Amino acid sequence: MFTRRSFLQSSTGALAARLFAAPPGSTQPNPQLENLGAAALREAKKLKASYCDIRIVRYRRQVLSMALNPQRGTGKTFEVPSVSDGSSFGFGVRVIAGGAWGFAASPFVNADEIARVTREAVGVARANAALKSKPVQLAPVAAYRRRWQTPHERDPFSVSIDEKLELIRSFSDEFTVFGEVGEKDPDALLAPYRWVEMIKGALDAGARWVICEGRATGDTGLYRPDGEARTGLIDEILHEVDPVRLIFEAPKKHQQVWFIQLLGPQANLGNILPGDVISLETLRLGLRADTLELFHGRG
């Protein structure tokens, strides 16, 4: 069905393709792109900004993944490939006004919008100027007008999906592969038997370790919304899978303590903030009251 959204996406894509069209290896923007850039510079000069730059950017991306879907009771594991294509198109304007930086951006690429966003960036700069300790000063360099494209030997969008999926399959022979199982949405609970099936499927496919999802907030996957461990789920996982092959996400201190008490100081824990690494190590060594009894007993 042809919707307003699909119309806008197709028309935006056509505009982006036209603006960025250039001979291979060209570093010069085409005249249409130059004219859009000039709209920002004119507006910035009018508002007496001492510096202005605009970047009109188009990103294209393609994401491929291979889900391993074990079939319960059959011993078979199906490979379920997933492919998504996407792109983004827009611009950002940076200025210096009143001795301070200002920035604003928009996904709507036309001269009127560029002028409006430039005014917005200047307004941000003047607001920031009230807080500056000293004015921003830039080194004297020439102005640049350039077209830039990510360098590559082969256009990644010309590589077939089958070839890309085969590369994913081959990674386990050359790289250390981590799998991950679980859900980030606290309302989308995965049954314990599905956790076990998916963990085993990932290990059978060549993963060295499997990460059990807990999210950076510690309130989904292995955990309830209040951060407490889903003990029944974890017991079922440990009954079926050697914990040496598992990494449990445990971002919160009480979760780290719980796993160390359950599995010992060698428990594989992940999603630890850099500032918490030393604290976690003291828990592993029994240097804090939370785990002291594991090493020294009572009394």
C-alpha cells in the first residue's frame, strides 16, 4: 500500500540521491548542495555570527543478523536470517556567536529550513554565551567545501545477502563469538524453556559464551521490574547449561552479590559500569560485608 509515509520516504531518498550524485572519487559537492550550504552562511552572517559550518549528511545502513531457533523435541536448529535496510538524511549547523558555540539540526533539507535552523543555532549560542568563562577562539584555517564518502574497496550494498550471511556463519571459525539471549522489553517475557533452547542453540552454533540479558537498568530479562532476580528462570538455565559458558548481566550491586553467593567468586558477570569494576572485585575477594561470609564464615 502506498502511504503518506512511504511517499515521504521515497521523495526524501530521491532528493538525497540527487544532492549527493557525483562522479566516483569526486570531492566537490554539486551546485545544489553548494546552494543549500550558502543559505546557512548567509543567515549566519546576517545575524553576525563569527563562525558557521553546515553538514548535510546521508547515512545508509543495512543490518543483518542470524537467529538460531532450536526446535523443541527434534534436535534441529533453524537459522532465521533477519535483514533491515535504513537511511537517514538531514543537516546540522554549528555557529559561534557572542563567543560561544551553538548547534541545531533538522531532517528537512531545504533552503527555508536551513535558514530557520541557523537562526536557532545562533539563539542557542547567544544563550550559551551568558555562561562562558572565556570566548571560543578557533585556529586560523581556510574554509572547506568538500563532498566526503566513507572509503571502501567494495560497495557494501552491492554484496548479496547470501554472501553476507555466509560471512556471519564463518565468524565462529576465526573470531571469538558471543551470543546473547533474553528480552529488553519487561512486558515481553520469554519462557524459561525458550531461554534454554536459545542458549544451547547459540553454543551449538559456535558461540564461546552466551550473554544472558539483564539490560543496563537491571530490570528486565533475568530480573523483575524491581530488579530482583527471576530465580526460577535462572535455576532452569543453570540446570541445563554449564555456568562457565554463560555471562550474566548484573549492573546493580545487589545483583552482583546474588550471583557471587549463588555461583561463587568466579561467576561471569557483565554490563558492569567502569566505575563499579573495583567494587565488584572487592566483592569477589570477600573484602566487603556483602560476601565476607563466603570466604571467612560466621563469627
